[in-house]
Amino acid sequence: MTHVYLDKLTKVYPGANEAAVSDFSLDIPDGELVAFLGPSGCGKTTTLKMIAGLIRPTRGRITFDGEDVIAIPAEKRGAVMVFQNYLLFPYMSVGDNVGFGLKMRGVDKRTIRQKVQEMLELVKLPDISDRRPNQLSGGQQQRVALARALITEPRVLLLDEPLSNLDAHLRDEMRELIVSIQRQLKVTTVFVTHDQEEAVLLADKIALMFEGVLQQFASPDEFYQRPISERAARFFGGVNFIDANRNGNKVETSVGNFVFNAKNSDNAPEGDSVLTIRPEQIAIGHDVPNGENVVTGRVRSRIYVGTYTRYKIAIDDCEIEAIRSADLPGEINEGDEINVHFPSDRIWFVPRNSN
Amino acid sequence: MTFWERWRIPIMLAPTMAIVIILFGGALYYGFLQSLGWQPRIGNTELSLDAYNNILFAGPQTEQFWRGLVLTLWVSFASTFLSAVLAIGSALLLRQTFVGKRVATFLFQFNLPIPHVVAAIGILFLFSQSGLISRGLAQIGVIGAPNQFPIVVRDSLGIGIILSFVWKEAPFLGVIVLAVLQSLGEDYEDLARSLGANRWQRFRYVILPLILPGLLSGSVIVFAFTFGSFEVPAILGVRFPRMLSVTTDRFFRDPDLNSRTEGMAISMIIAVIVLVLVFVYQWLSRRAIRQE
């Protein structure tokens, strides 16, 4: 278990005009599973490689349990990386691949054999030690790569897009395996992904990055309920953004005037801001009673997605999206005039121009 | 499956295969017959192993052959090994980013299209006792006179020949290794680093096994070429011992047409030795990789 601290980590590649990673600070507690999430090219893998010691930061500090590790080379740092495309050594057996890290440390052959078997059992592949990497499926190769990293008992485990090369079924299986092993070994783990769903399902906390800058570091739940910016909200499926003018716990918008819980306004200043609410948190229907925070809208379109239906609703000149469970009684069709309820405890604000 | 679908690839390969089989196979067959003494133009139609016996065991050329074989093996192994070592070192440096990389890469590959005979003459002009280097060193007083410069050209150890081959073949192997390294990228090494491998271990357990298949194929070509190459040892070699290819040429151009039989016998022996050594070389190398 290692407490990892990144302090204003910055990387500018030679010849580049802009920093790939800029003033990135993060506190990763012992034994946590943290996701670096963001679109391609946002600096996630660069940051991961800086933690591993494979890329030297231009500025900033990295500490493991308070010890500055910047000067410690990758081979001695104890931050082991599992690459996206597994990179099993094709000329070695599975057993030799898994035992590679111990061999490099000069551990005796008998101990290596024993530990290799333990690790293969941990990743639920106990009988493949003698096979060659080209005889394994993608999922098996990923597990072997994980075993090869874990055998060295790393201080920090770094996973680069661990599930992106797997099909949907294997992805679920691998996700469960990673979480269960991480919980069992309590190794501080950072993984990189561009898939918001993957981050939510795997991570204790998510560091959202755009253009090399950390946007928000929070639990998955917070990203849904309390996004820091419009862009962060959009990355997590937010679609409703309405210009608003706040005054106390009341807000005026182009779709109506609402009241909201005062604690939901911490993120944006008084006055001009943007109201946001998740589509699944808006209540719609003919049976929604008139009252506070209820306005009338007309259904422009409906898309049936199996377990739920997605509606686009026009309210004056504005259009919002709402999701309604398919199990709920009462039918809503295109063109219907319906009541739309913005629950006061679900309304959230982000600053204007926070794209 | 139609006839065309079934035979399409063999039919398309046929012109190439015909050239290989007719030209190479025909020459080999004819050469083998000549090595057995079959020369109807001068009335020899009886087949025997006399030429092989004369060369290998009890003829006036036996010593020339065995000493020549030792020299040929030495030159080929040394040239191939040194070229491979230089190729690996150069490719490892050239794949990195540094000031003047493009110029360095161009210079490294510059001599690839230059004929071997030009390389041999270049070595002669540079490294002989009357060459540029010896005269230059004498001029600046490092040696008293040009003839004090060590004999590295037209020497019995074949150093000039080896130099010439290395000068030509190191870039050839280097291009192969560089292409392999560039296609692999640096992820394998980064992975090994993160697993605790130091610089030497990364070379020994990661880079070398990954480049070895390409390097082996290239080395086999270099070895076979240097073993049978004629023009470089003809220019840079001594009269005794001669490399086998030069001896073969002497026999072949001897006014006495009976000598061709010995020449062809040596050619056949060269072909067999090269084939056997190539197989052994590959087998040993693959075994070495597996044992790791």
C-alpha cells in the first residue's frame, strides 16, 4: 500500500508549444483504485508514464509515502505498468513471462516457479505456465500481463486502458477480476481510460482530464450529481444546460422560475450561471401534478431504448431531454403536452463558459 | 473450388520458380557433373571422385584447400560477427532522437549501393603500408615511416578482407535491425524497465531476442555471401593461404582444362559447407533463445 502524491506535475515535450500535462496535482490515498479519465490525447498516459518513471516530468514532484521518487529510475521505483496491448514477450513461455520481474531481481529459480504458480492461480489461469503467448486468447493474455506485474509486489500498479482491447463479455469478467484482486492485495492502483462507464464501474475515484489539465477529482457519484463544469457534466452524459440567473435559493431561467436546495449552488457564483439537471432526474408525464418547479412542455420526439424511453421536450424556446423508465404507467407520445418537474434537490449549477 | 482458384498461386509463381530451378538447379547439376570429371569437350566422360580425393586428402592442392578453408571460415565468421555487433550498436543509437540524426542515418547507409570491389580498393588505398593512413601517420610523426604501419591489408589473417566486408555488411545488417527496432517501438523496453530490468538486462532479455530473427536471417545472408565472395579476397588477399573462392577461380581459369574438375569440386564443397553451417548457425541460435 502506497500513498501517491502528484504535485504540480507538468510535461512539455521537446519542440511542443503546449504542455501535454500541466500543473497536475493529485492525492491518491493508500490502496485506492483511481481512474485517469479523458478523451484521447488529454495527457492520461503521459501522466501514468511519469508516475512509472518512464517519462521525466518537466516540472513538479511525485512522492510515494512522502518520499520524492522523481530521481529514482523506473526499474527501481516499484511502479509497475501493464500496457494496453499486453506486450507478453513472444519468445518466452507464460511462466517465464510472469516470472520476468523476479528474474531481473535475481530471485532463485525455485522461488520464481512457486510465485509464478501463485500468481497464475490469482488470475485464475493455473494450468497455462508452459504455453506460449500466441496460444492464448486476448483475455488470457491480459490476465498473464496482470500476473506479471503483480508478482513483483509493486508499490503502485499502473494499468493503461486495461479493458479496451477486450470484447464486451471479457471486459465484464476482467473488470471484476481487477477489482477483486485490487481489493484483495490492497495495492494502490491507477488506470487510464477514455471510457466513462469503465471508470465509473472500476474506480473509487476518478481524475477527469482535458488538454493536460485536471478538471475534477471526485467519486463517480459526484461526477453525476455535482459536476464541476459543463464539459465535465457532458462527459458523464449531461445534456441539459439552461442559462440561469440565481438569487438566493431561487433561479430564473428561460424555461421558468425554480427553487432549489441552497447547498447545490456551491459550484457557481451568484447571478449568471448555467442550470443543469440529468435527464433521468426530471419527472415527466400527464400525471405529474402542477406545483412548485413544474412547467409545461411539448414532446418533440421519443426514442425507445428498451429499459427506458428518451424524450426531447420543448419548453418555450428551449429543448430539454428527459428519460423515463419503461415500467412506469401512462403513455407519452410525440406532440403531447405534459408536465415537467425539476426536483429542487436535483438542480445543479455550473459556471457560465465552463466548456 | 475451380481449377483457377486451386492453381492460381502456383501458376503465378511459376516464372520465378522456373528461373530458380532451371538456372540455379541446372548450373548446380552441371557443376556437380564437372566436379566428377565429366567434360566431354576434352574427351572426359568417365565419372569419378578423383578431384575430391585430390583436394581433400592426397593431392598437390590439399594443403592449399585446408588452409584456404580455415581462412575462409575465419573471415566469414569474423566479418559476420563484427558486422552484426556494429549493426546492433549503430541501430540502437540511430533510433534515438539526437542532433544530426538524419545526416548520421544517411552516412550510415551511404555505402550500401557501393560495389564490393570499390570497397576493397578503398580499403587498399586507406590501410595498406603505402595508403593514406600510414602516410598521414608518418607525416605527423606517429610512426617513423609508412612501412612501420602494421600490415592489415594483403595479410595472412585476412584483416583487410574482414575490414572491407564489415564496412559493407554492417550497414546492411544495421538497416534490418533498425527497421525491426522501429517497428517494435519502445514499449517492450519500457515494460521491462517498469518490471525492474536494468539497461543490460533490457538488451539481453528483451531487445536481443526481439531483433534476433531479423538479425539471424541477415547474418545468414552475410555469412553465405562472404564465404563465397570472390572479388574482395582477390584484391585484398595473399597468395597463400587463399580464400576458397579465389582458389576456385584460379582452377577455373587455368589453361589446363582438367583443372576445372578440381575447381568445380571446391565449388561443390563450398556450397555444402555453407548449407551445413547455415543450418547449424540457425539451430544453435534458436536453441540459445529457447534456453533463455
